[in-house]
Amino acid sequence: MSIKRNRVLYYVLFCLLISCNTNRYAKTNKLYKAQLKELTEEIKRPLPYPTAPLITTYDSSGTAILSEDTHRQRDAHWVGAVHFNLRKPNYVIIHHTAQDSLEQTLHTFTVPHTQVSAHYVIGHNGEVYQMLNDYLRGWHAGAGKWGSMTDVNSVSLGIELDNNGNEPFSESQIYSLLSLLDTLKTRYNIPTANFLAHSDIAPTRKNDPSALFPWKKLAERGFGLWPDEVLMTPPENFNPVDALRIIGYDTSNLKAAIIAFKRRYIQNDLTPELTVYDQSVLYSLYLKY
Ligand SMILES: [Zn+2]
């Protein structure tokens, strides 16, 4: 077969593949649009007061009279401000899918019973699928805590990496992730320290991304902090539990918090204790917060 014919054949196959994909998700893409329409309607409505506010009036003797606000009809007390825009995501949470294929993940995020989603899914070969507009609240973080923040979904973007949890992350996948992070960091002005692992914010429930994830490489590009090359011995009064908490970890289950910390910064040892070396890594990081 000639090279030209080969090319035509590949092109036809490629088009078929694209149209298959488009058709497969046509129904859920429609659902996405319908839900978006509902949210648009919701955002158009000012929220009513939960209870009737009290207002103060004065009688002729100057005595204050407290009464329910009789003018609390929405129209009377609705004054739309004219300066606003959309809330922006301020964190990025990185996950591994723990599934066997990208196709399986796309399926999981588009069937009703799973109740999970992410903004982006990146395949082994580096292809990036966007599943939610960045301004929408995805359902990827679940119950979790970082510092005093408890509703991680409301302030973050979720990125899922197609990976079964036991395999290394491919070069193409990390390359695509880095360029996506570059765009997101610039677009939303996301602070360097706010690129987190799912296991950072939910250490008792989650272990993703695995210890094979190249956090150092990310930190070199400005996504997440990293300890100094030359580590100092922490002072005698250094309190590692306080340090973990100041960084953001929920230390109510200390062992889980230590493992999450080590999965990210130590990686070759996930025992729930902090060795002398681990403590100097923690101290170095703590000084950056
Ligand atoms: Zn996750």
C-alpha cells in the first residue's frame, strides 16, 4: 500500500475514532449543559434572608422599637452591586485514578451513581480531557482538611492522572500535567504552595498520587514547595506536630498525617514515624510556610 493511501486510511480511522468518542458522550454532554443551565438560573436569583431581620424605629418620645423588617420583600431590599466577577480556584489537587484505563475513568465521571468528577483527566500518553469548566465545583476532594479549610472542592481544581496506583507516571503524562499547571497557575494566580496531593488533604482516606509521583520535578517548576538541598538540624524546641499543622496537615490522626507527608517528600519510606532525616526535611519545609 502506498504511503499516501496509508495516510488517507489513518485519517479516516482517526475521524471515526473522534466521532465514536463524541457520540459516546453526547448524552452526558447534554446533561452537563442542562445542569449548567440550572446553575445559571440559580445564580440569577438573589438568596432570600434565612430569617426576618429586626429593624429599629423610634416613637415620638425617642424610645427604640424593635420590629420585624416589614420591607424585606426581595425587590425592596435587593440592590445589585455592579462590580463583580466569578470566584477563582486557588488550589490544585492532584490524584491518580486507581483505574485501569482512561476510558474507564471517563465512564466513571459520567455515570450517575458514582458522584465523583474532576476538572481534568490526563492519560498515560499525555492526552488531556477537560470534564468541567474551571469555575464549576467538581466532586474530587471529598471530606478533607488543609489548614482551616474544610470545603476543598469549593476552592480547588481536580486533576486526575490515569494510573493504577502501582505504576510509574509516564514522561508524556507529566509533560502534559506541567503544561496544564503552567496555564492554570498563571490564569488563576495560584500560589506555589497550593499544589497539593489528594492524600495531603485527606490523609486517613486517600493515598493518591502514589509515592512514585515526581513532586520534586513539579516543585522545580513552581508547583508545590520543596525542602532545601542542604538540610539543617532543627533546633531543640522544634515541634514536628506543630510544623505539620502549620504546613496544613490535619494532625488529628498523626500517623496518617506523617505517612502523607512522607509519601510526598520522602517517598522511599512510608513508616508512620519521623526519622532524624525526615525531621530535617520537615523543618526545611516548615521554614518556607
Ligand atoms: Zn484522589
